[in-house]
Amino acid sequence: MHTKEGFIPYNAPSYSEEEMIERSKLFYDEMNQRRSVRFFSKKKVPKEVIENIIKTAGTAPSGAHKEPWTFCVVENAEIRKEIRRLAEEEEYTNYNGRMSDSWLKDLEIFETDHVKPFIEEASCLIIVFKQVYGFDEKGEKNTHYYVNESVGIATGMLISAIHNAGLVALTHTPSPMNFLEKALNRPPNERAYLNIPVGYPAENAEVPVLERKSTKDLIVYY
């Protein structure tokens, strides 16, 4: 088979139907154990693990393969202390005026408030930035496509990779998040998308009792 210029053959993995069912079931069982965790051990995660997790996220599809994402790994204690201070300022305002009564009611099961110790306690923060535009070789602006969709997919793969490595994470969204761009001195084309504390769970970590949607509520066949 002749391969067009600029293309390479794709060698897809091949499994029997039985293997496909087994593999998909095992992966579901693994991912069904994933929970958002707010209580972290201070034990450090090896750098290679963090890099492999982020490289996995970087395999995500993106509009026109622009890969409009940057993953900032924050370990520095002083920077994290400042991020926590700024995040708690925003969160205090959220919990005391920005959030509706119904939103606050929905959060009661999680027993959250504006105090966010996990920003300093987790092994590191992975702060995801979306690149709203890019630069070419001459430093001139170029267009990025489907940025939110692309970064959202990559973030989902990041969270899956974190769980697969035996670690826990939290998707922290202190809205607005533009203080993260300033705290890390990011370039003007980047906007903060998510702050994700990553690490080992604390020995006494607890999560609320939750139920996921049933298959009949999750899937609609046509």
C-alpha cells in the first residue's frame, strides 16, 4: 500500500471481541475507583511519574493538531503559598456573594469552604493553561481551533493518567483564575484552565458517599 507524503501507516492494536470486553471492563472497574480527593499526604511523587502523566495528556486530539495547552508543575513552596492566598481571596468572595443559594446547597455534601490547604499540602500542582492563540516561527500570531474542547479532552486524559499511576487529584476552579497567570508570569496567549493538586492521599483521607449515573441514565441508544 502506497503511503501519501506526510503520512505514515497506522498499525492499530487488534483484540478479539472477548479481549475487548475484558479490557474495557477492567479499565472501567479501575476508573470507577477514581474520586476527587481534598486531603493529601506531603510525600513527594517522583518527577518521572509526573512527566509521564503529562505526556499522556499531551497525546490528546486537538483542533488542527495545534496542541493548545501548557501544563505548569508547581512545587515551589513560596509560589504555592502565594497561589493559596490568592485562591482563598477569590473563594471567600465566591462563598460570600458570588455563588447562588442553590449552588451553596449543592456543595453542602462536600463540606467545602474558602480555605484550601491542599494547594500547599499536595505533592505538586499541575496548573493547566489553554493557549487561546499560538505563535509561528517568526513570532507572529496564529489561530488555535476548538481550544476549550481540546484542552478539556487533554485534562480528562490527565486525570485518568493520574489515577492510573495510583495517585489522587482534585479539579480546583477558583473562578476567576487569572491570578494564576500573574502568579506564574505566563505569556499573554495563555489563560488558566484548571488547578489540579496531585499526590498521594492522606492516611485519614475521606470522600463523600456519592452515586454515579446508572447505565440507563448515562447512555441513549438510537
